[in-house]
Amino acid sequence: MIAKHIEKLAPSGIRQFFDLVLGMPEVISLGVGEPDFISPWRARERAITALEEGMTSYTSNKGLLVLRQSIANFFEKKHSLRYDPEEEILITVGVSEGLDLALRAIIEPADTVIVVSPHFVAYPALTEIAGGKVLYLMTDPKEGFKIDVQKLKELLKEDPKAIILNNPANPTGTAYNADELKKIWKVLAPKRTLIISDEVYDELNYEGKPVPFSSLGKEAKERTIMLNGFSKAYAMTGSRIGYACGNKEIIAAMTKIHSFSMMCASIISQVAACEALKAQKEVVQMRMEYKRRRDFMVKELNRLGLYLEKPQGAFYCFPTLRKFKIDSLEFAKRLLFEEKVAVVPGGAFGEGFSSYIRISYANSFDNLKEAIVRIERFLKKL
Ligand SMILES: Cc1ncc(COP(=O)(O)O)c(C=O)c1O
């Protein structure tokens, strides 16, 4: 009954693991990549009044113009980046839908897509669902899990249709500065490869300023599909609002698919997102709190022998288990059953990373402190 390419698709390593967690009481979950904060009050209040005003209809397929205009203004002010809200911005149901649309809009059978590994679980899956083939660009912890441009050059010989960049990255927290991105662009520029730039964690950069890939110049902007959204920095995962910015041909193609498959994102969520853009003070407060937690976790994990360099962004630590010589799936299962702390085994983020675990610090400081006590107790048993 099932299409072969779907049948052979591996289920999400994260979901698989979290089916185990569901229903277990007293578990401290450092697993899912979801803010522990609730959405800013002004966004929630706007959603309530929108409902009271009777906003219960579809919107334009592209999304409410006022939201597209607000996003365009935001990028113009913050990054001097100009996108035409009429033709170059599409409101999506989270960055997840943006990724799916971007890949489906550009991939033809046998096209290849570069995925930088370790990677967000959806990248290879959505590429394969769209009929493409994945080319993995492996990164090295010794280089901070950053792209080696020589390796990139090699893969570009295969003339891939696209590369998916993620800055800052899930699961490593690696963030690229402008100079590093320029070096990557220099290698990409002479080719035709499109850049799908997932910047959903851009506001969660603790060392530097966010640098949109499309801000590198006119041609970089033409070739980049910039994906972003409200889930992480605005703590609005449940609202399911993302956006894609890019050249008008690509945005039109993505809109075509979206108009048949999704029609539009929820109107309530769109008005709430519009309001959320004004909640910059809350975004800064959340960022500062994540930074405080990151500093605590990095110090404690290194003390316990779960070594890692300081991640610059997102809200994850990706330490190695090499000192303990144990596979990450066994580690994660035993930690869950013996000490009730949930982390994600590294193998979920790519082959070759099964001696790492991903720990999300999007959890309260008290829970993080308690988790460290439990992890320390667990490690003594190994
Ligand atoms: C790198 C990355 N991209 C996209 C997403 C999906 O975000 P959204 O909630 O906007 O669909 C996530 C969620 O964990 C993510 O980590």
C-alpha cells in the first residue's frame, strides 16, 4: 500500500525516543527542542481579541499582507535587507512547512541536496520525500562542527541542486560569523546550487549578531531561500508560523504548492505573530536567560566529563560520551530509566554521531540543576 520511498524512510530518532518518555512521571526532559517559556503576552492577547473580533476566515494564500509587511520592515531595519512583501515573502506553517515547500518547489527526480551533518532530523527526510538524494557534508567537532570549505568544494562537483544551511545549528549550537559565511559563499558563488538557509535560531546567538545568508550580497540573496519563524525566539511553537523570503519565482512556486496543500496558515496565529514582532524586549530577556543556562550547562557537563566546546547559539549542548565508552542510545535509555532524565541520542542527527548526546537547555534553571545532580549520580555507575 505504501510508496516505497516513504516505507524506507526511517522514523524520526527524536520522536521514537520520546514515545518512551511519554507517560513516565517525574522525568526532566532535556530532549525536545521547544522553549519552556510561553509566548509573549501581547501576542496571546492579540490572538484573544482577534477571536473576539470574529477573525475566523482563511487569509490570502501568501499570508496576511500586514504580517508580510511587518516582516519586510523588520529585516530592512535590522539587516538592511529588502524583500518585497507582495512577491518575495510567504507565510508558512512553521519553518517545517517552509522547508518542505522549498525542497518540493526545486527538486526533480535524481537531484541532490547537501545536508551538513550532524543535522536537524527533517532535512534528509524532507529531501527524500521530495524525491531528492542527500549528499552528507560531515563536520568535525575539532573544527567546532563547522563546514570545511574543501569538503564542500568536493561535493559541489556533483552539481547539487541545493545546500541546506542552518545557522545557528541544531543539534550542535554552532553559529557562523559573517567572515565564515563569506568563505562558504565564495565557494558556492561560481556554482548554480541554491541555498536553503534555515535561520530559525538566528535571534538565539549568544556571541555575535545574526547574519542572514542573503545579506552577503545581491547574488547571494537571489540564490537564497531564507527560512525563519516564530517558534524559537518568540516561544511560539504552537502557533505554527514561519516565513520564507526569496526571489519571486521561487516564492511563487512555493506559494503554488502551499495554496493546494495548506491554503494558508491560521489567521489567529498570523495576527499573533504580527504582534509578537513588537515583543523585542521579551526576545532579549529570553535570550539572556538561555545564555545563563548555556554557561551553567557547559561548565557542569565539562566538569562531569561530558566534554564539549561552548556552543554559540540555539539552545542545545552536544557533548561527547568518549570518556565513558558507551553508545548514545544505551546511555540515553539507561539515563531515562535509572535517573529519569531524557536526552536525545546523537545517532538521531546523523550517522557517525552515536557517541554524542543532545541536551536541550530550554528548561527551567532549577530543572537543569536537578538534571545535573541526576546525571552525575548516573555517571558514577558507569
Ligand atoms: C533547525 C530547525 N529548523 C526548523 C525547525 C522547525 O521549526 P518550526 O516550529 O518553525 O516548524 C526546528 C525545530 O526544532 C529546528 O530545530
